[in-house]
Amino acid sequence: MATARVITVSAFITVLAWRLGGRALYEHVRAGTALTSYEDETYRFAIALLLAPGVAGFLLGQSVDAAADLAWKARNKLAARASEKRSEGSSRQLLHKAFTRSSNWLLRDGPTTWDRTWKHIRRTEPYAYVRVTTKGGREIVGTVSDDSRIALSPQPRDLYIHEILRPADDGTFYPTKFGLGAFVAGSEIETVEWVSHKGVVNDARSAIHSDQQA
């Protein structure tokens, strides 16, 4: 699959380059004047051919990321308004479905379930709690936010948790003293469990309320 993509992209770039000066360079090479009479033009064309695709790809990737964020926010707003106003629900629900389909099919979601899951969580949660179980049976609990790092395809599924939590005697989890996070190799991960920060806050409030009543 990766090989097919490289061949396709290379062919596309070659076709564009041919129309944007590649043909003239080809004629200069055949005549033996590419590095003599037309040396400056040859080097400028070579540098542009190496740099332009990378810059264009980066800008295109940023635009896709921005479009995915906008589509996700728009569909969430439409869903919330549709639930509040039942009379306008039909039109809003249609728009919500359209945004849902478009955001689900955007390239940003990635080729695997691992990629799509992390993308979804990062869109919907400012941060989340995670419990990683390794193949050796060890459990690692921590907080995943902007300071954490998740390796997406085609990299190995490594995970850096920037804040590690350990249970105290009362069962409450606290950050480790002077902790700088933990790295978990993707090859060692057995399962990953996520917990919303809202759920943890609500559970804590419920526990406080129960203690006050008692």
C-alpha cells in the first residue's frame, strides 16, 4: 500500500514537473548543456522539485486537520441544538448527519482503529485518564493530554504518558512525586482503557456528597 502511494505521488509530481520546466531540462540533459550553459536553471529546478512537494504536503495536511476540527465542532453544535429544539430537529439532524459523514471520512482519522480512537479522544476530551495493561501484567495509570505523545501510523504504537498516577492508602490516585512521565513501548501494550475527566470529577463529587450525608 505504501509502495503504491509512493509510485502514484511520484508519477503525479513527475507529470507536473514536466509541464513546469522538466521538458526543457530533459532537452538540456540530452544536449549535454544542463550543467554547463544552463547550470543555474538546472539547480533551481532540482531544488524546487525537492522542496515544493514537501511544503505543499505540509500545508495540505494542516488544512485537512483544520477542516476536520471545524466539521467535528459543527456537528456537535448541531446535535446540541437539535436536542434542545425539537421543532427544528429534522433540518438540523440532516446537517448533523452530513457533518458526521464528512468528519468520519476525512484523511486525518488515519488508517487504523488505533489512530482513529486517539483522534476521536483528542477531539472530544481536553485530557483523559488512561490505564495501560502490559503483556507482562503490569498496570500503568496516568493522564494523557497535550504534553503526552501517541505514535500514529506508520510508526510503532508507542505511548508516552506525561503524568503517572499511583494509588494511596485511601484508594485515591495521586501524581508521582517528581514524576516526568513514562514511556510504554507499543509492542508491550496488551490493553488500553480510557476514562473521561468528566466522569472522574462526577464520581468525586458524588463521593463527597455521600460523605456529607453520612
